[in-house]
Amino acid sequence: MEIILFSALLLSLVIPLLLLLRTRTSSNRRLPPGSLGFPVIGQSFSLLTALRTNTDHEWFEERIRKYGPISKLTLFGHPTVFLHGQAANKFIYTCDGNTLANKMPPSLSRILGKKIIVELNGEDHKRVRAAIVSFLRPEVLKTYVPKMDQETRNHLDVHWRGKREVQVMPVMKVLTFNVICSLVLGLEEGTIRDKLLSLFQEMTRGLLSVPINVPFTQFNRSLNASSRLKTIIMDLIRAKRSILEEQKASGHQDLITHLINAQNENPNLTSDDEIVDNVVGLMFGGYDATSSLIKQDGIVRNKAPGESLTWDDLTNMKYSWRVATEVLRLNPPFFGSFRKAIKDIEYNGYIIPKGWQVMWVSSMTHMDGNIFSDPSRFDPTRFEQQTTKPPYSFVAFGGGVRVCPGGEFAKMETLTMIHYLVTRFTWKLSLKENSFGRDPMPVFNQGLPVLVSPRKHYHSMT
Ligand code: HEM
């Protein structure tokens, strides 16, 4: 009797345990291959090191060699599935927001803000995107050309003219920041601009840090800088609103004024907090991404010395834009991006569990020899016939409903700078080797110093 009782007890304990183990193993079997590593931290430090030392391509290549185009790992506090390939890009960019939602790693969202467009989904995303796109559409961009032209010339006069050597990387960042301040914030040169620049730089340093908010961590310094930066932008909104109420200025001069006017027409369009977070977001897109593109050489047709650029000039610089596009293929400013699985997703025979992060890396399809032949070779002519490339293989500006709305703005800024650089200066690299990394945006560790000489006509211009 005791034996029967003991056996029944044993079975009643063992059977559920076996069932549980079976379910676990079967769902584990369906999870993508790879190790989640140490809880919370996982592979974050190893990836950050690879990014900073410009060995991220090899890092991802090794992962793909080991596990194939889909694998699991832990990044920045979250279990993550890494997807690779043109089909994966297409899957991510065409997935609806109820399956894969935009979700930045916590370090980014806490620093940049919860109302930034890249954190919004569904109706909120549509609403805020419509407001931003209306500011960045070509008809409006055309009206910014003279301002951008002026900012670029001033920049060359201050930072390049009369100099023997220029550190290209930091000065390009100053230029793109000034353009954003002028066009997005309507803020001209002065102490507020300088203050914003230093807070912005401090803020961006912690974007891909491990999110530990205790004194003296970079994450903590970045959070503080972000909060001070946002207070200044909020003050700017208040000042602009009171100027508009007194009808001292008309709308559409800068993004903030544009959004305040849109709010007046439809109070539900954007809140002040949304304006603040998205101004910071545009600063980030306009400053870091574009400055890492402008640091490159190009060839444009000459205009008469001193003559301003027009929108038509910019749209005619086709070769220069192909050069820039090839730079974006080889070194996309955003190395990749993240989404969050809203429900369990089946992909290629594996489960991406609800709540996990999904990550992909642009440079992996950009460097795929089956799509871009001889991928390491710098060859702008490969973009002469865009249609020959499969969709979602060149993804420097993303794709689908979240494709970058600032592409034309970045193009205008880049072409203006290329034009003035090549018509006013000649230059050569100061160093034989310029080491390069990501933090998370591309950085030249020595700042990319170049020896410059002005062209004759620029030398003689007053
Ligand atoms: C070379 C310069 C630039 C590059 C390579 C670039 C790249 C990208 C990429 C890859 C995305 C999509 C990210 C994702 O799917 O997760 C994106 C989104 C975005 N970009 Fe850019 N960008 C650049 C310049 C700009 C500029 C100048 C602005 C604004 C002035 C801007 C504003 C935005 C905004 C608002 C989004 C979010 C769109 C949405 O979620 O609907 N970008 N950008």
C-alpha cells in the first residue's frame, strides 16, 4: 500500500515536471540559436567594444557564421533577436506596429525622451510624423536654401579660411549643429547656441551606455544634460509662443514656430512635451548623422566665385550625391536599429518571443557581395541604376513607414558643403592612418585632420 502511495506521489510530482521540461525544451528548441549570456548585460560590452574599435562588421560576421541569419543574445538590458539579410530587412520594415513596434533600448529612450517620434507607434506616430514631414517636404526645404548657403559660407570663413590645418570631424559637427539650430530652433549665433551644443554633446555620449543611473556614470551625466537641454528648449517654445501671440512674427520660419502654428489650428496635434522631445530627436538626426556624411570629398560643377547656390543647383549635383550615397553604403551613420515584438512572432521556423528586442544592422546587407559586387570597393557609379538593387538592401535611410523623413534635408546640407569645400579649398589628409569607431555614430578618433589651402579666387575674396 505504502509503495503504491509513494509511486502515485512520485508520479504526481514527476509527470508535471517532465511536461514542464518538455514544453521548455520544445519552446527553447524554437528559440533562435545563440547564448543570452550574463543576465541584463549579456553581449552589450562586447558589442560596444567592437563598435568603438570599428570591428563591428567582423563581430556580426562571426555571429552569422556561428548561428546563421537569426540568433539570440542580450543587449542593453533586454533579450534580443538579431536578424540579418535583405529578406529580414523587408520583414522588419513592412511589419505592422501591432507585431513589431518601435522601441529604443532603455538607455536611448530615457535620455532622448519617451515622446520622441521613434518611440511612438500607431496613431501617435502618424500624427507626430505628419507634423515633422510637413516641415521637411521639398517645397518648404527650397525656402531654406539661402539660409543654409549663408551658414555654410560663414562656417568656412570662421573655421577653414586662413587655417593651415583643420580637424574636419569636430568642425563639421559644429556646422550641422548650427544649421539645425538656425532652421529647426530659429536660434542664431550666441551663448544659448554654445550652451546647447555642449549639453547636446554630453547627452549623446551616454546613448549606448549601460543604463545605470548612479552618480559619476556616463548614463547619469547624459540624463542630467538631457534634462537641462530640454529646459532651454521649453523656454524657447514659451518665448516663441508669446512673440506669436503678440503677432510679432509670422509662422513657418523654423520647426518650433511651425509646430506652434499647427497647434493653434489643431490643439490635439502635438503637445509641448512632444515638441521638446522631437526637437532633440531632429538635432540628433541632423547633427550626428549628417555630419558623419559631410566629412567626405566629392566633385561638383563650379559656379562663379561668390555666387549663391539655388535649389536647382543642388538637384543637379547628381554625381556628388552618388558619392555621398556610396559613403552611406560603406559607413551608414546608424549602424542598425531596434524594434520590440508585441506578440510571439514566427520567423524562419523560430519564435521571437513577445517583449523581446529585434535588432538588424544596415552595413550587413550593404556589404553583401551578392547584392553589391566587390562590396569593399568605393564605387559611386554603382548607384547610377538604383532599380537594379533588390528593395530593402540599401537601408542607410531605413525603409517602410518609418523611412527617414530628413533625407532631402541631409542631401541639401551635404551638397551645399561639398560645393563650397571643393570650389574654395584643396586639401590632403595630415595623417597616414585615421582610426575610426562608433560611439554610437561614426567618429574619427584623431578628428580627421587635413592640411588645407584656399583656391586662388577664394584667397582674394574679401
Ligand atoms: C545622412 C543623414 C541621415 C541618415 C543616414 C538618417 C538615417 C535614418 C534612419 C536609418 C532612420 C530609420 C531608423 C529606423 O527605422 O529605426 C531615420 C529616421 C528618422 N530620421 Fe533620419 N537620417 C539622416 C538625417 C536626418 C535629418 C537631417 C533629419 C531631420 C532634420 C532626420 C530625421 C529623422 C526622423 C524624424 C526619423 C524618424 C522617422 C519615424 O520614426 O517615422 N534624419 N533616419
